[in-house]
Amino acid sequence: MADGPLVRVDERLSRALVHPDRVSELLSDLGNVQVALPVMLAGLAYAAWRSRRAGTDRWWWPPTAAALLMALVPALVVPVKVLTDRPGTPVVPPATGYFPSGHTATAVIAYGAAARLLLPWLRSTLARRVCGAVCAALVLGVSYGLVRRGYHWPLDVVASWCLGAVLLTCFVLVAGRGRQPK
């Protein structure tokens, strides 16, 4: 990751986008475990409660799978950070281990899994669309904030989107595709 055409494009793009401000800092904070995890846990608890109340078979499995998925994030991200050993942007103190973005991966999994668990319990199409839009807005807000603030290179964020897409796809397959409430 030290050199190459993608790294050079990434660095040029970062220079054009970095403009640290309070809004970008607040947006990037939405990817903190202290923020994203409680939101996820609230979604998991609500989905588990509704599922159990409705008498759904194995009501506990999708929320448990989501919690395990969240625990898998640092187990996957940290070794990749160590292997790539990518330095941070000029805005952050000199260090390595910025690729991929743990904050982005946390946001993708926490908000994505919570939204996926809530979707069967939302009755209207509008409510489901709003849930998906809020999830996407949170993830994009975190991503934008991290790059705009200079905490991460753009490719760090894109790598976490890719990781998150793979993990959420696996989550949907393992936790059950269309399990609808009774």
C-alpha cells in the first residue's frame, strides 16, 4: 500500500476533500462503538422482543447472529490494519494501521444489521424506505465525516464498505432471508 496508482489517486482525492470542521467531526463520531453499538443493541432488543411476542420460531437467532457479526468486525479489521500498515493522512498524528476504517465498518454493521432486523416489523413501505434511508444516511455521514475531517483516506472507507457488504450479505443468508412475523 506504500505506492501505486490507486494510492496516488486516493491521496489527491483526500487533499481535495479534507477540510476539518465541527460537523465532520460529529459525523465521524457516529461510527464510534460508544454511539453505534447502543443503537444496534436497541434494534436487536426490539426485534427480539417483537419476534418472541409473535411466537416466531428461533426468535433469538437473528439478533444473536447480528451481535456475533458485530464482534467479528474488530477480529477482521485489526489484522488487516496490521498487515497493510498504511500511514494516516497528514492531518492525523504520524502512525500506521488506517486501512480499512474501523469506524466505517462499525457503522455499516451496526446500522445495517439493526435496519435489517427491524424491516420485517415495519408495516408500511414508507416506514421500510425511511429505515433504509436513515441507515444509509448514517453510514454515508460517518464516511463523509471521516474523510472530510482527515481521519481516513477515501480508500480506507471504501474498503470498509466492501467488507460490510460481504458481512451483511452473510448475515442475511445465515439469519434468515424473509422470516416474517406470524
